[in-house]
Amino acid sequence: MRRPPVTAALLLLVGAVLAVLGAGSAQAAGYRYWSFWESDGGKGWTYATQGPSVVRPDDGAVQGFRFSVSEDSQDSAQPRRAPDFGAVCADTPAKDGLKRIALVLDPGTAADAPAGEEPPAPRTACAQVAPGASTAEALAEVAKPLRYDSSAMLCAISGYPRSGCGEQTGDSGPREATVPAGTPSADDGATPDEGSASDGVGPSVGVLAGVGAVLVLGVAAVLQARRRR
């Protein structure tokens, strides 16, 4: 049975829109980077909303870092060890004029590692630093060498990984280095919701423009078909 012209045009319109949206979804990729976490006050982690050189934790705080591949801060992998100040700093006695910060360092899995590199074993460390010290300063006390890029993004902890910094990964391999949506740099005070419109959280501008163009063409086709009836 032959479909009416208007119905056929609508079916073509729906198919084209789905094709454009499908193409946008296929372009989604992750980023390989060190994410920064803070204890939520219990036994869990919460994604840090400021960079490690901005955060100045109190004595007894637990801070975590996890290397992994994720699309943005919403799906970033947490450190695999629960925050436990008592366990991490048990062998570091308190001293007057200094504070203790427990650090959980998780280099992630082999699947997250850059090509040719093997992640070291996860570890913890208790940094004893001045009362006004930042998390970055505490990290520098126990996990050198650290590596940062020109935008102050933390690239390596204890020399891992040897190269790369926030690079995008996908089916076609590594791409231009960038910063994942919502990832605070070492000196960033922004929250995770301040990513740009093209940071991978939702359809890109190009995809939306394509959908708009398809809709315009579809409406024109429907109107033309009605005139012919």
C-alpha cells in the first residue's frame, strides 16, 4: 500500500533526526586524568569543587586522587579505598604547629593507563604540614614528583603517568589534550557545573544545528506535499 505523501515526509523527517542524534552520541569520548576527591564526612567520597591548591583542609581531613578515564565529573571513578584518617595516619603522631592530612592515591587500572604504561599500586600517605597548607602542598610532601601543565592542571602524581595530561580518548585513539567537564585544575575555584557548552555533557552545538536544519527541511517537505494534494 502506498503511503500518503505527508506520512512519507514525516517518516523521513523522524529518520533524519534520529540519524543526526545518533551521530552525536557516537562521538562521545572520555578523558584520561587525575580526579580530586574529598571525604564526605563518613566512609564515602565527594568530587572536589575546587582545585587542590585552593582547598586548605583542616587537621584530620582525608583527600583522594584517582586516575581514570571518564566523560565528565558525573561519571568519574572514585578512589577504591574508603577514606579513613585513623588508618592512614595511625603511625604519624600529632605535632604542635602542624596538621595531618590523610591522602589516598589510586592510579587506577590497566584499562585506564596510557599506552605502554602500567599503573603503580594504590597507596596512602599521611602528610604533616603547616596549618595553612593546601592539599597541593600536602601532596607535594609525600608524592613527588608532581607534574602540572601550563593551566595548572595536575598531570602526574609520583611520576605517573610519564606523559599526557587530560587527553581525550575515543575509538580513534588519543586526541587533543583538554580538560574534562567539571574538572578543577590545581588552582581552580569553579564548581563542576561550570563546563562549557561543548565540553561533552550533552549534544554539541554542531549536533543541535544539524537537528535544526533537518527540522526546517522536514517542515518544508510536509508543506510542499500538502500543496500537491
